[in-house]
Amino acid sequence: STMSHFVIILAAGKGSRLNNGKIPKQFLELRNLPMVMHSIIAFNKADPQAKIYVALPTKYIQEWPEICKKYDFSIKHKIYAGGRRRLDTVSIGLKKIYQLSSFPKQDLVSIHDSARPFIKPEFVLELINCAKKSSSAVPVIKLKNSLRNIGIGQPNSSFGQDRDDYVITQTPQVFLLDEILESYSHLVGASIEQPKKIFDDAAVYDHLKNTPAAHIIDGREYNIKITTDLDYFICEKVYQFFRREK
């Protein structure tokens, strides 16, 4: 039996921190192509056999074929409507994939935020190879800024934190399908509000498992998440840097 590689690209968010009027950031152009398409291209180059699923906002489902036609975009992928929260969107995607998977205990799933367009096929393959060995792969980078914890104690007290105790997670994050699905089912099935400390798939994975925590590897500094107007403004420069780097 051969392992299947599934990909969920999350493009269902509203992008509310970007002031660019009506268009969610994942559909803004970067180098004459909607941002989300850059991720599809990278995964397809890394693994032409990958089964790619793209989660879109409900109102984009109808017009997506038109958008693909407009940009002459023909890489094979499937689309589905995202849920209310990121948590729900991933969960919906995982359930779809699970129904198609013959070997969920060995199939891998990569989960990626479309607001991170700067990923290279080599990086994707590095993550996949790590996940084959360690059953998960999560890219991280060190913090450049100092941290302050404002959640403890009195309203006006805050505490400096040792930044070496923390890393910033990126996507794509890669997991064994049955393990990440079980983690999500546990969270979503409990119909609890999303726990405060859960911001990414690795945190969902760690929340349930008794086995070792998600396996981390070095991320890429240029793998930025385009969240604000400033990020979108500088992303042209980041693109030039990204083209030069390994």
C-alpha cells in the first residue's frame, strides 16, 4: 500500500485585519496571481500526486471556477465551504479526506494557511519527510521580540518572559491523518468553545495526545503570514527575497 498525501489549504477567512475593502487577503494579487494560488502551486510542485483541498468562504464557492478561468489556473484541486472558525474549517476538511483515505493510519495531511504564500516545494518535502519519520512536522522560528505576559495577576501588572522558552509556529503543518482527525473530533465533538491556548493545528494535536508533542523543525523567516496592510505592502519585497533563498 502506498501512502497518500492530502493537503488542506485554508482560504475561508475574512481577512478582517486588512483594510483592503471587500476582498479577503487570500484573493488579493501577488505577482498577478491571487495569493491562495501560490500555495496550491507549491504543493503541486512538491508532490504532483497530492490531493489538494481548498477551503473557501461560502460566497466564493460559486465564483471560484470563474476566478480560476480568469487566471488560466488549471492545477487540479477540490474546493469546499469553510466553517465559522478555523477549527471548524479544518475539521470539515479532515472529515472529507478521511472518507477518501484507504490507510488513514499512514496517510499524511498537510494543513496550510493561504495567507502564507511564500513556501517552496523543497520546504514542503522536508516537512513531509519529517512527518513520515516522526508522524508530525511543525515548522517554527525563534522570536526576535521580547515577550510580556499580561494575562497574570493584577490588571496592571505584567511580566517579562524568557523568549528562549517560546517559538513561533508556521504552516504548513503535517500530521498522520488518523491522529490529527482524532484530535479535532475530540475538540469539535465536545462542542466546547475553542480553548484559549489553541491557535494552530499543532496545539489541537498536543491538546489530546498522550504521546510526544508535535515534532518541530526549522521554519523559514520569509514564510510570513500576510495579516495586515503593512504585510501586504511589504510582500513584494519578501517575494524577491524568497526567490533568492533556499
